[in-house]
Amino acid sequence: MQNDRKLILYIAMSLDGYIAKHDDDISFLSAVEQEGEDYGYSKFIETIDTVILGRKTYDKILAMGIDWPDGDRKVYVLTRTPKPDSGNIQFYFGSLTDLISTFKSKEGKNIYCDGGAETVHQLLQEDLIDELTISIVPVFLGDGIRLFKGGLQELKLQLVNVKSFEKGLVQMRYIRMRNL
Ligand SMILES: NC(=O)c1ccc[n+]([C@@H]2O[C@H](COP(=O)([O-])OP(=O)(O)OC[C@H]3O[C@@H](n4cnc5c(N)ncnc54)[C@H](OP(=O)(O)O)[C@@H]3O)[C@@H](O)[C@H]2O)c1
């Protein structure tokens, strides 16, 4: 357990910056599927005990029938149409700064932001993301849901790691540099 918990964005995008097509198709990710290669995901997930994601990403996960997340991780689904909590899933509508401050005021593992883009944009607007692991999939989608929307303040980052993989995926890990 630690009390310097970090909010980490861990996400994959096409080389031209999209996380899905407009119809939520994420089949471009299959270009990098390889047996026995999870691009560090299982190791990463061991370091987190809380997940935050947008309602559209949550719906997509449900539609895909994925049993996720495993274990007893707490999941916060952002939505402006709150629903009753269900098991370890809580639906949240309120200040993101307050939510993240509440997590950080308690001991625990890191917090995983799973996306999507609207959620990332709002967290970046409030400068709440401490680390980003971005996996670039070698494909141009041409159109779709952009991971990073415009109109944000300037935020300085430090690149701490870059890895490339056999299937052409490149993974970059950045830390948000504050107080420079
Ligand atoms: N490539 C990848 O690794 C990856 C990862 C994650 C997601 N995705 C894809 O990204 C797509 C979804 O991304 P997206 O940008 O469209 O949507 P999103 O961020 O997943 O969800 C947006 C929804 O979250 C809720 N929301 C956002 N900010 C909120 C706030 N401050 N307070 C309360 N609720 C808030 C709203 O829900 P309500 O409408 O219910 O109010 C909003 O419609 C899906 O296709 C998903 O599969 C891809």
C-alpha cells in the first residue's frame, strides 16, 4: 500500500491518434494481437486497485462481454445519469478533482484511467493525470474518436520509457512534470 497514489492513463491509439472509430469499432487493436504478449498489461494491472472510466467505454466493455476488471478493484464509471451502484462498480457524477483527491487522501495502489477520450480530456483539463502509458498501434484509422482533443492548457511531460515490440507497437511512458 502507498499514500502517493498516482492516476495513470493506460491506453492504445492508432498512429494518427484515434482510440476507436466513430461507431466504437476498436478492431484496429487486433493488428498487434500476439499470443503470449500482453504489452505489460497484467504487470500494470497488479499496481492498481481503482479504475476510472467514462460511461461509453464502460458500455463498450459490457457489450464485448468482457469479465472485467478481475479481482476486487473498485470501478468508478463517470456518467451524468447516475445509476445505483452494483457490486464494486460505482457510477459517479461530481467534481473529478474531488474524486481524485479523495482517492489520494487514502492509502492504496495506483488509479487506472481506462479512457475514453472525453474522460481523458476532462481529467487533463483539471491536470489530474500523473502518468501516461500510450501504446501506438501501427495503423492509420483516418477518422474516429481522437484520444487528445484540442483546447487544453500546456502540460509538460517527461518521457521515462519507450519500448517497441515485434508487431510494431510502440509504448511510451510519460510522467507529468509539475512545478517546473
Ligand atoms: N483504444 C483504447 O485503448 C480505448 C480505451 C478506452 C476506450 N476506447 C474507446 O473509446 C470510445 C469511448 O470514448 P468516448 O470519448 O466516446 O467516451 P468516454 O469518455 O468513454 O465516455 C463519455 C461519457 O462519460 C461520461 N462523462 C464524461 N465526463 C464526465 C463527467 N465529468 N462527469 C460525469 N460524466 C462524465 C458521460 O456519460 P453519460 O453520457 O452517461 O452522461 C459521457 O457521455 C469507445 O469506443 C471505447 O471502446 C478505446
